[in-house]
Amino acid sequence: MLYAGLRCGAKIKAYYIKTAFQPKFELRDAYQLAEQIGAEITVLEKEILDNTKMLSNPPDRCYFCKAAIFKTLQKQALSDGFPLVIDGTNASDDADDRPGMKALAELSIRSPLRECGITKDEVRRLSKEAGLFTWDKPAYACLATRIPSGRAITSELLQHVEGAEDALFALGFTDFRVRVFHEGARLQFPQRDIEAAARQRENIIKAIKPYFPVVLLDLEGR
């Protein structure tokens, strides 16, 4: 969407909200993409863990998170001369299962991809045609989604999840989730990668053990 806006000559600016919920590689990718397409990017830091609603991790945590993040973004954007804020929600995203979309609606955040009926597959196709390195990047939800609703979110737990997922990236996996299950890590891979994960059992256990004492493989897959 940023690429298309720049190509069409729109007055547009990119913002990245940096919180404890985002892994470090997402910021690196944001900088790389901005450099590739010649975009200016502003990084805003938000202390998300000082919000008791989010720390308690209710089922609608995403609503409170989106509200906090986009209020911060709107304030900065308006100060920079941008009265309209848009996001990358697309037509494949299910509004019924995403409480965060309620916050977007309340704040009048526009979602051009969704409004124009552009699906995730179309985004990938158009991104590939544009030569963007992110065209085949696996979908990646924030770290807080790895922690079951009702369990308190802590900085330490988020760091353990990020460390475990970085370890799996280092082993060559690209599409997975490390879910917190009691005191252990429940690893989810697509069906196509489960056998490969099983073959790397010892390497995976060794890589994850510094972060979680118990390592489980979810055979149902993602």
C-alpha cells in the first residue's frame, strides 16, 4: 500500500509503532522496505505494558492495544500534517474475529485494501510484481497472541517467546508459532513442515530449552 501510494504521487508518510509486542525483525524489515521504495519512515515508541487492561490479557486485548497504538499514531500524524490515517488491513481479514477492528472503526482509521476488496493473495501478487522483498513473507501476528487469554503478559514472557521464535528462524523455519502452554512452548508448524520439525527434534529442543523447560510439537499444525 505504501509502495502504491508513493507511485501514485500521494502525500503519504509511513509510521512504525515500536512496542514490546513486536519482535525486532519486524522493525528491521520495515527499515529495509522503506529503503527499497524510497519512503520516509518514522518510528514511534509506545510503552504498551503500562496498560493494566492489556497486561491482564482479556479476550478483547487486541481492542485495547489497537486503540492505544492508533491514538498515538493519530496524534503524531496530525502534528506532521496528515489528518487521515490508513492501515494495511485487507479483505481476507475476518472482522468478526478481530476485536482490534472495532478500535479502528471508532477512531475512523481507513483500510483501503479492505475497502477495495483486495485480498491477501492479491497483495502478495501485486507485491511480487513490484519486486518487493516482502511479497512472500509469512503472516506474523504480534508476540502477545502467543500467550493464552487470561494469562498475564509480562516482558519476560514476551522475551522468551521472541527468543524461541528467533531460534526456530535460525534453524531454517519461516512459518510457525511458539505458543505458551502452561510453562512450556507448544510449537505450531504448517502441515508441510511437521515432518521436517520432527526430524530436527533434538536441534529444536536444544534451541528452545533456554527459553522454555518443556517443548511440545502440535501435530494438528497451523
